[in-house]
Amino acid sequence: MLPQPPEAPLLATNRRSALKLGLLGFAGIGAGIGAPVLAQGNKGFTHCVASGEPGPDQVLLWTRYASAEEASLKWELAEDAGFSRIVVQGDATASPANDCCARAWAKGLRPGQWYFYRFIAPGGETSPIGRTKTLPVGKVDKFRIAVFSCSNYGFGWFNAYGHAGQQAGGADDFDLVLHLGDYFYEYARGTYPDAQEGLAERLPPVDEAVTLAGYRERFSTYRNDPDLQRLHQLYPVITMWDDHEVANDAWKDGAENHQPESEGTYAGRETVAEKAYREWLPVSEAYWAQYEIGKLATLFRLETRHLAREKPFDLGDIMKGKRGPELEAALVAFRDGAWRDPARTLMGAEQEAWLAKALKASTKAGKPWQVLAQQIIMGEFGFGKDLVAGMAKDIDPAMRGRILAAARMQQSGIPYAMDMWSGYPAARERLYQSALDANANLLVLAGDSHNAWAFDHSHKGERVGVEMAGQSVTSPGYEHYLGWIKPDALAQDVMAASPSLKWCDTSQRGYLALELTPKSATGEYRFLATIRQKGTALAGTKRMTVLAGQRQFT
């Protein structure tokens, strides 16, 4: 097991001392990587290192070196943590224009290999040592991915990141980390969480992130978390944004949590949010991408927020002021008209065409798994009678109204979740058809909901694949809002109303550990015992398995 990060970073004043602290003499892959050794204050290496965008022969490296002036850094990538076998090296620039973040592509690498890397400042200071891995080629017997989403700083400790970091170098090591979005939350302090819900030790920035400075501050706060630093230090991480990287319930031209009269244009806000995102994370400029995992799988990173998503429907607007037959007529008209409109899209025609073509190429190459890494739940679920029947009399009126509205919509065959794929049924059907046309074995990964789900997917009577939607790192799930019904009873209630839902958990935080082999894909949902105190003990796990070619859970 690798040494864990200290509660406060240690001060490394020169290259030699940093190396002593970073090289602990352990043997084996991943060993020799000490805890982050960072400068104090906003000077020098401030937020550890990170890597992303892995390919079979390249990886994108990242660090932050704070300085009042532009700084020219050196970087080195080696086969060993002692850097006696340096493979490739180069230059990178940390500029105040990019919030002192520096990125560099390391190319000409061997596939499926662990490497170690570091940055060196002009004065000789050395960054913490990072570990990264290229993607494999050819036959792959096993590939393991840690999947995260929805990490709200104020609601608790990032113990899920800490648990995954503890696996580095051991039998339960991961080859890759995925973050499916809501890497941070944009809200002002005291909003979500409010003063009573939040932890006093975990205070987010005071103001809502709206400007470039605000989004940079959000990244700086979150990336100061030692468990998140450690995760980035130890694994290549593929990240994608969901809505909160800009504002809640974002779509192509706006967001629920954006007020143009006081916050300026949404396009301007989205532009600065994307700039900060690409400064602070090792991500490419591509809005969508694919990653080949040898002959085992193709991983597709999708974009469902910024480019093409139509505005989500507001069920309140549809139902407002209507009762009895008038309401029923309005719901039927919505269900058979606007809701099913074939022109509505999440990904846009260009991305849909790219995915359809890429799915066919993957299956033609004989790969047993086509993995969709994306933000939102694709499956459809509803609520049974027990949820409504058990509502307390003193429940918040707005919550009561939403639940009753959802129940009424469900009676007319309309799902309540208009911000998920269920709000865009024509787009979902086109994706299903593309998968069937490609003869794909679809494995959908999702975050966003804060809860854990496992769905079978079908289209026109044919199996399409399965979905593993992971629970949040810290953001609260249904247990936070539906306190009058016990989690086990709620799960039974939801599953009874949702034929394609095979399992769910609506009350625990953690992450998903995914293992792909040529014969099966297994997702282990790992639930942390607590997020209110630091600690990586697990409260339990749940495994869901699909066999290659079966396209449904066993």
C-alpha cells in the first residue's frame, strides 16, 4: 500500500529534498510515490500533478506552478520512480494567463505501461512525482476503472477518492479513473449545502462561480483536497463536465441557475467556465472522444450539455392552471407531441453520426465491449404508490408539489426526469438503434443523480445493453429529500414501478469499481461508511455482472 497524503502539505524547498520525500524505496508498480510535497501559499508547485487523455503511446501531463511571471518548466517521464530510466522529457510553460497551470504531451511511449513523471522549476524545485499509464493494445485479459461523479466539497469529505487511492500498487489497483461530471458545484457558500447541512471544516468559496476568476477559485479549492490530489497523482484520469461545471441544469443556451439580468450572457459564462476547466485539468480540446482499450473495449466520452442539448421541459409549465379533463388532454398532447419530437437532441447530429460510425468500427474490430462514458441516466424509472401515500403532512410544499406532479405525469405515461435521457426519448431511441445496427454490446456509465442504479436496456423488443449509474462522492441522494420512507422501502417502491431497473440504492455515497474482461463486465458499487468524518472504511458493496454478448444483467 502506498503512503497516504498528510493532512497538510509538506514544504519542499529544493529538488533534492523533494526527491527524498518522494522516493521511499518500495518495490513494484506504483511504489515510490510519496504523498504530495507542495509549497506553502500561492507560490511554487501548489496543487500536485495530474495526467489524463491516455492513449497507447501518449498521455497528457499537468501541474501548477504559481509565480508572478511566466515560468519555463522542465518535465521528465521515466520507467521508474527514481528516474534512472528517463524515456522522454520536454518543456512546459506555467503562465499567469492560464492561472499558472502547465500542460504537456508525453509521446512515443509503450502501450499498457506504468510510468512516473515530474516537473522541474527554473530554480530546481521539483514537483511531487506522479504515476500514469498508457492504454494497452492487442489482447487484454483485464482492465479496471474507478468511476466517480458528483463531488460537493461542502457536504463532506472525499473519502471515495481516498479509498481508490489506497488501492494503488496492490491487487485491487486501477488502470484508469473516470469522472463523469459535477467535479465541483458552482453555488455560493450557504446555498447547497446550506449552513446547517455543510461541514464547518469544508467551506466552499463565498461567491457563486460566474466569472473566470470564480471558476478558477472553485478549482483551486477542490484541488487543495488531499484525497483528490492523491487520486490525480496516482492514476490517469479522464474527466468530462456535466452541468455544475457551469451552472445547474445547463443546456446549450442557458441553465436553471443562470440569471442573465444579473450574471451577464450565458455564452460568456460558459466560455470562461470551459477555459478554467481546460486550464486546471489534463483534458484535450475535443468535446467528445474515443479511447481504445486494446482488443477488449472502446470507451466513448460523450458531450451532452454544452453543444446541442435542447432546453429541458418544465413539467410545472405544462400542468399549470389545468385540472380534470383539461389537464389530461394537455398531458396526452405533450406525451404524443413535444416530448417525442424527433428534432430534439442531447448530442446533436454530428456527434450522433460520429458515435454510430465508431460503434460499428469497434464491433468490426471484434471488441466485446462498447462503453459509453457520459453524464446522465439513460434508463427510465418511476415511483410507486408507497412514496406518495407515506408523505408527511409537514413536508415542504414545493417538494410535495413536485412529487404529486411526477405521480400525475407517470399516470399518463410520462417520466418525471426531464433533465435525463428520459426527457429526450427520440434521441435515446436513435442511440439505441445505432447500437443495434452496430451489433454493439453497450455498457452505459452515468452519474448525475447521486444515487446508484443498474438498468437493462432494450429497443423494439431487442436487447441493447446495460447501464451502471454510480452514486455520488458526497452530493446527497434521495435520502436527503424523501426522509419519510426508508431507503430499502424506497428502492422496492421504485423498482416495482420501473421494469428495466434491476437494482438501486438511494442513500449511500461512494464510487463504482468496474472490471472488464473478454467474458464479462462487473461493476462493484462501493459504499463509504461516512462522508461526515475522514475515513475510508466501506459500509458495504454490491456487484452487478453482465456477460459478453448477453446485453442484460445476470
